[in-house]
Amino acid sequence: MSTNDALILLRSVVREIAQVDIDGLARTTTFTELDIDSLTVVEITTAMEESLGAKIPADVFAELATIGELEEQVVRMAGGPEAAMSPST
Amino acid sequence: MSVRVRSPHARILGLGDYRPSRVVTNDELAETIDTSDTWIRSRTGIGSRHVAAPDDTVVSMAVEAGRKALAASRLSADSIDVVILATCSIPRAIPGGASMVAELLGCASPAAFDLNSACSGFCHGLEVAASLVCRGSARHVLVVGSERFTADWIDWEDRGVCVLFGDGAGAATVGPSSEPDIGPVVWGSDGSGARFIAVPDGDWAIRMDGRNVYRWAMTHVAPLARHVCDEAGVRPADLAAIVPHQANLRIVEAVARAVASHGAVVATDVVDTGNTSAASVPLALSRLVREQQVSSGDLVLLLAFGAGLSWAGQVVRMP
């Protein structure tokens, strides 16, 4: 999956799980500002990890706070070696 | 070398529980810490928890639950050959609590040992008990999960943790059976997540990396639940109830969705009991019996998981 497609998928996943539209939001927008609780962040990232066939390292995962940080991890996963090996690419 | 008379199988004979009388609501917690009923309920499903009185110890609560389990199974204390105390919150490691539980119940010098596998301790203990019975090492085993977190292990200023836990004890007696009434265990561990739920070096209270715990649970627990059913050769439709570890209602509901047993009752004891670690599964199971939501002969899926990370689960037939 291209990084652009992965980011489009992320917007769709956030919309579905958290009922929030992140299109056009500042990258510094925090999940707290969007009223997305920490468990919902887990549900979003887990869905993305399953789609991209890669994982966010636990230490990074524990500290994810903004839309930009999540997008950064999605881009990394989409371009990483695991993603390149997944059947969807 | 001679061998003892073995039993082909094992079963649960009776259940018992003990819940401290003091109930602390979310609103009561919100009077002293920065939280709210809405915040706690939306993230955990918990509305209240039982909190131990000063004289409610891990041992005393285990004794009360054990006494009820003995009564339910019509066993006398001196018929118990082994006492297993599953706990991770006993304040001192030496001595363990199991021998004191046995003494206070009036058991006649049984083997007695503590088992610390945190929240999955009771399900581990159930498998150990069944194995002891089947090997002939014991005819009757008392397995108790008992935890008192609130007095010794909780930092009441850590709002991400203190709202989660409660105190209590649940027990089961296990004995011989001609049928496989305690199904094959599915158990394991993943030490790479040991730091996710821990009392860190130099600290005294339980700290949690809630996000990573929840991520682990959401990706592992549902497949484990299906695996437990497969190992037991039980279809989800055959289950009368599902009793996942009562850590968080969102995880409980995810397990229920994954098993997809539409007719099964799903234990939601967490709502007014909180997370009682090793006591959570037997507390929830005892409650289903008391409320007549399960009947004798019913099949119930048990699945516990927690610090370690560790997990254990099995299908059991209700006594």
C-alpha cells in the first residue's frame, strides 16, 4: 500500500471507530482535543496495524498523542519492510 | 515404582465467593481524585468496586470464599488434600498464605502453596488442581483466588490505575470425575510485555501502560477464546456462559463478540466489582450461579489474562 493510500485509510478508520473527521486538521491536534480516549486510540492503531501488516513499537505506542504522530507511524508502517511483504501491497 | 489410584478426569464440585461489604462508587472516588463517573465508565465500564476493611486480608477473604465452596460441594475441610492460593497482592512473600488458609479452614495438614500468575492465577490453579486429581496426588483440591489491592498496592493519586481495582475472593473445589468436566487448558506467557503491568523497581504501587495492555488484549484475547473452545471440542453455541477476566468491560465485550455465542450469558461482574485479578473469574462465576444464570451441567468458557503477560483458559462444566 502506498503511503498516500495508507493515510486515506487512516482517515477512514478514524471516522469509523471514533466518528471524527481528521481531514485538514493540524498535525499538532491531540486526541484529547478531539475527545478520542486512549482506548479508542488503541482500537484505531490496532486496525491500522492489521491492515498494514506492521506494528508500532510499544514505547512509541505508549506516547502517541497527536494526529501528526499517528500519521508518522502510519507512513513508516506503509513504507516499512513488513508492509512490502504483505499480500495487500 | 508404584503409582497412586488416578482419576480419569476432574470437575468443579462447588464454588464460593467473598466480597468486602464496603462499596466505593466512582462518584466517591471523584471527591478525592481528578476523575468522574463518566470518565471511568466510558473507559472501563466500572461503576463501583468492593474495598477491603482493615481486617479483610488476602487470607481471611480466601477463607470465607473457601468455606462457601466447601459448603456448596458438601465437602468437609479435612477432605481437602491440597490448597492452592492464587494471589499477587499478599503483602509478604514469606510465608505464603495457602497454609494459613488451610489452617483457618480446618484442613488436616494438606499440601498448600501460593500461585502467582496475577490475573490468570485462578485458571492456572484450576488446571494444576485437575492435573493433581488426575495423577492421584490429591482427591480434593481447593483453589482460591484472593486479592487485596486497595490497601497495599494502589497509589490513590494515580487515577489511571486506582479506579480499576477492587478486592475480593472466589474459590472452587475440584475433585474426581468420570467425564472431562474441566476441559484442556490453553495457557501461555509473553514476557516481552512484563513491564506493561508491574510494580517498578524502587516503587511500591502497581503501574500500568494501559495502552499497551489494551492493545495486547484486543489482539490476543479473542483468538485465545476461540482456541479454548476448539481445544475443548465445544461449539460456541454449546456455551451457556462466557466468563472472561473482568478487567475492562470493553475487553469483555470484545471477547463475547469474538466467540459469537448468541445464547450465552456474558459475565459483566466488572461493572460493580472492578478488576480483582486472580479473584475475578471465580467471583464472576459464583455470581452467575447465585443469580441462577447458569445451571448444573452447563458449559462455561473461562479465560483469564494479565500481568506477566500471562493467560490461561478452559471450558468447564458447572457442578
